[in-house]
Amino acid sequence: MKDRMDSRASKETGRAAWTMLAVLAGTALALRAGDAISGWLSGVPRGVHLCASVAEAEVRTGLRLGQVGQGLGDYAPTEGGVRATARPAPAIAIAMRDGHGTSLLTLFGSTDGAIPSTLRPPLPFFHEIAVPLGPGLSASLKAERQPDGSVWQDLEWSHGTGKIALRFNGRTVELLRLAKQLAEAAP
Amino acid sequence: MNRRAGETILHGIVAALVVMVLLRTQRIRSPHTRLQFWLLAMGLPMGCTPLFWLTPWRLGDRFRDDWSLFSASHLAPFTWHGLELTGVAALVLALAGGTLFLRDAIPFALDLVSGRAPHHALTTPPAALTRAAEQAAVALGTAAPRLVVLTSRHPILICRGLRRPFIVASTGLCEILAPDELVASVAHEMAHAKYRDPTLGWGLMLVRGLCFFNPAVQLVARAAVLEIEHRADLSAARNAGGAEAVVKSLRKLSGIDSARAPRTSPRTWHSFRLAAIENRCQSLLRDERQAPATLARWILPTTAIGLGVILFLTIA
């Protein structure tokens, strides 16, 4: 009789332990799912941080953009368009618009290695060529197709141990002009 | 400051939901144990969240990216008429919390004021009441607290006093309740005195006032008060008079089953109160038949530790 009662008590204890673990684990999973969903809805994945200004992004990553952070030619940073990440290496993305608001330019910069895909999602490209930007400086120019079918230009070159890239929906000539301006001004 | 208030609200909501699910899945029926869990849901965010603020590295990018379960920074891009949506949500929740607090704080304050009887209304306890108090004290195994009796036709029975609880009753009470119902209702108030419920009630109201902006604290505190009442009901039912006597006295004192029942439409505040008392009666009749189940002692502290870790990894 006592053995039966002990066995039932230990079964109850086991059930209570598993239930508690399940509830706590379920809560953790639910919070993690909520975090992922909110990141997906906002378009800001985990690891990427929306910055109020270019200065804040520089503080978060240690990158120094100098005058470029204020704008490039006619293009100025848009509100809510500055993002930064520290993984796998510090990198910044700045979305800019021209004075007419029709063309969109995004500047990417990393300190070490490639620009993370969380900042610059890879797009299928159908054409790639090498273009000179200046003495001893060559860039890779790709024509990429956006999900909505539009064609964007993606220009990337090495800067020290890192990379700089421009993604642009305007004319290639304009893009190359901005890239040369950037290559000369980059700290 | 807004972020901290928002984090307190978020932690309160998470703690309340976890405790609610645990109480259901663990099938915890004992009101004493349920009360402990509700107090955990209220106390843990209040106690731990300020401690978390002493760890500023918790708000850094590295911790948010690598360790956090949930980070509200993802919601920063969402705005509503130029205001951050998280701020608007926190404001709406704070208003809800304030409303819930006032809904109970105002009657609490009015009850306090109206309970202060002038000296000329005091009288010696009727013999029936004294006998009932002695019987209830013996049944509960506790010393009978001081009885203060008011000369009033209205049935009054309440436990007061922070340091030395006493029972306030009226002469009208003895006219309404039968002897067994009188013993049961006095035993209910004595159970409140035995568990120092007036002090706990004041503590809960103080916490509710400090966290007036937190709707989770308000709702959890209400749940805790219901368990306090249920604990006293069960204590009186099991030790003095049985569930039937407690239920009859509750219904008589609230006017549910008498001609005194007000002719009100179903949606008035009073009808909600009567519905809550009837729920208590049904719950008491159901629970008194069941043997009290014992919960392993380690469940509560383990839940506290697990929930504390979850809250630490949840960042506003």
C-alpha cells in the first residue's frame, strides 16, 4: 500500500516537473517567435539595429563615414533609413533620396570582409562587369532584379579590409559618378 | 523612464500569463497555493525588474542580438501619427491600468471611511454573536479576536486591523443569519484574522497604487484577493459549519436570495458583484467535496527562478 502511494506521488511529481518545464519552455518559444515576427514585419531582422542618425550608427559600429554620412551629391539620408549591425562584422547601411525623391540610393560600408546579408540582402543578378573607379581601384558592377521586377545597379569595391557598396535604381552613369565621388571622399 | 515603465508592464504581462497557464496545467485547486502563485506573478516583476536595470550591458546590442528572447527594439520602426507605436501602446496600457486601479481603490477608500463608526453606535455583543465567535475560534484552533459591535439594522461583518485584527459586526447581522450561518460567517472573518489578510490586503492595495500604470498588476492583485476570500470560505467550510452554511450566509449577506435583492438590470455594477459572489458559492460547494491536493514544495521556487530568467531575457 505504501509502495503504491510512493509510486503515485513520484508520478505526480514527475508530471508536475514536466508540466512546469513545458510551460516555461513554451513561454520562451512564444517570446522568441514574437521577436522573429516583429522583426519580419518591421523589416529589421535580428542583429540589425535601426539608428536615429548616422552619428549613432558610427558609435554603434566604430565606422567613420565623415562627410559622406551627411549625403552624397544630391542624395541625403532618409528618416529611418540608417541601419547598423555588429555581426559578423560592423557594417552600416544608409538609404538616401535625391532632391526630387524619385531615385533611391543605398550606401553600404563594412570594416572587415563582406557586407552582411542582413543589411544587404543578395539579389539575383543577370549581368556583371568590372569598372575602374580610379587609379588602382576597380569595382564590380552588377545588374540585379528586384522582387518587383525592376532592375537595380549594384556597385561594390574594396576599401582597406572592408567593402563599400552602392545600390541604385537610377542610371548607370549617375551611379559611377557618385561612386567616384565617394571613393575620393571616403576616410 | 518610458522604456522602464514599458518594461515593467511587459514583464508583468508575461509573469501573469505564465502563472495563469501554470495554475491551469498543474490543476492547482488549493486557494492558498494559488494565492502564492499570484503573489509571485506580482512580486517577481516588481522585485526583479529594478534589479535588471543595474545591468546596463543587458541593453547593449550584443546581449540583445545573442541572448535576448524578445527585444522591443524591433518595434521601433512602427509609428502612429509620428509617435512610436510602442510608446502609444504603453500609454494605452497605462491608462487601462489606472482605470482598473481606480475602479477598486475608490470603493476601498469609501469603505474605509464608512467603516469608522462613531462611539455612540457601539454596543455590547449580543449573546448569539459571542457564542458564534467562541465556537468559530475553537473550530479554527485560534484565539477569538476582539469583537466590535455596531447598532445597525444593516448586516455588517468585516475583519479590520493591521497589527491586531478585530471583527466588526452589527446587531442586524444576528437578526438575518441562523445560528449555523452566524458561526460560518464569523469563522470566515476569523480565518481572515488568522492569515493576517487585512495586512495582506493593504499591501496589495499599496502595490497597486505604486504600479497604477500596470494593468497586469491590477488584474493579478484582483485574482489574489479572490483567492484570499476563497481561502477564508474554505477554511470556514471545512472547520465550522460546512460549505452549505457558508454559502447560505454569503447569499443572505449579499441579498442574492432574499426579497431585499435590488431590482436592477443585469448589467449594473451591483449585479456583477452578485454574480462574483454566486461564483464563489458554486466554487465552494465544488471544492469542499475535494480533498486538498499537495503540491511539491520545489514547484514555486523553481517557477520563480525560471520566470526570473525569462524576464531577464525579455527586453523592452
